[in-house]
Amino acid sequence: MARNVVITGGGAGLGRVMREQFLAQGDHVHVCDIELDVTSEQTVGAGRLRGTVCNMGDANAVSKLFDEVAAWMPHVDVLINNVGIAGPRATLEDVSEHDWLEIIQVNLFGAIRCMKRVLPGMKQRRSGAIVNVSTSSVDTLPVNRSPYNTSKGAIETLTLSVAREVGPFGVRCNVLRPGMMDNARMQRVLQRVANDSGKSVAEVLQNELQFISMRTMVSMDSVAAMALYLCSPAAAQVTGQVIAVDGGAEWES
């Protein structure tokens, strides 16, 4: 049976791969992003894909998003909170309060706002699945990334707390924790580190992979497939869990 799915940050990267996988199994999907083009899946989605340009740090924009969701979806079965901005790279004393507030508004309150909109209906129907996307950085704690690490750590605590609240209503809530994904964003990070260190991108990559047990980056397809599993009937009793797809991330240099 087709489900109604909302994916934040569905314009590119992992969010786009997830939307493609949900569409491929026949679901109806509404995505949002700060920049968005949903025309490429109009044929594949056969009218089952719509999108909203939305800044998740803006409460009014999130309200508009769910007004547009409600215009064609009678309810939401699945919510994927995938949006996450990287924020500043600086020591704690050099990060402004404005930068702290921006990343918390987007990464944490964006997810909270979305969950508040879908949970009443899920609880009433006694059915629903929420996946909040975190990061292996919560474990590895890269330096000079306090706002990002904190925002994602808060997402994980939020998820586990909500899972306890909504479990009696048959609603599930889990954390998906991707590792070092093989995507355009990570290629930009590798290039930046290479530029700063005077090493080649290949050298930087090999250095990073020594801290991953499987010595490989993670494909977005694998991470997206785990999201689909966590929202599927096969995971009907899986809730309040932090599921890592990271190849065995151990620590960071």
C-alpha cells in the first residue's frame, strides 16, 4: 500500500536519493529544501512527487510547507528529518551567538516543528514512522565543530525521548546516523582539507579511511535503504534506536 512521505532536505544529496527510493516503491512523496527542483521525477513519480521551497529555520516557512502537504496528502505516514546545515568551523570562543542560533534553529527546531505537525495524526491513527538523520560526528567529535556536533547530539536525544512518548500509540521514532558518505559535499570537504594541508585529495581520503573499519566511504544508496527499512513493516518493532551506516567509524584524526 502506498504511503505518504515527507522528506526535508530532499532537493539534493541523501535526501534526493531517499525520495527516489520511496518513489520507486510506489509511495507519495513531498520534499522540501532551500533550493528545489522536482521536475526530473515527474515521469517516474507519475504525479506522486511534490515539493516546497523552505528554510527549516523559519517557523512560518515550515507552517507553509505543511499547509502544502495537507493540500494533497490526507495524512503523513512517514517523516524523514534530513535537513542539516554544517555551521561554522571555529573554536568555541570564536563562534557567535547568531551562528549558534542559526544552526540550532535549522538542525534542531526544524525537526521539532515537523514532528509537532505530524505526531497528532500519527498518534490518532496509532501508526507512523519518523527517522531523524544525525551523523557519525556525534561519536567522532571533529574539532572546531561544536555547534554542528551539539545540534546533532540534541537531535539524537530528542529522538529517543519522543520514541518513549509515542511508543504506546504505535508510532516509531529512530535515528539514522550516516558516516563518511561518498557525495558532492564530502568531496568538497576533502578538497578543502587538501588545499589547507598541501596534500592531494587521494592522500587526505586515505588518511581519513584509516579510521573507518571497512576502509571505505558509505554510499548514499546504502543510507537511504536503511531509512526505507526503518519506515517499513519489517521494522515494526524497531524504535528508540540509533542506527549507524558508517562502515565502522572509529575515531577521527
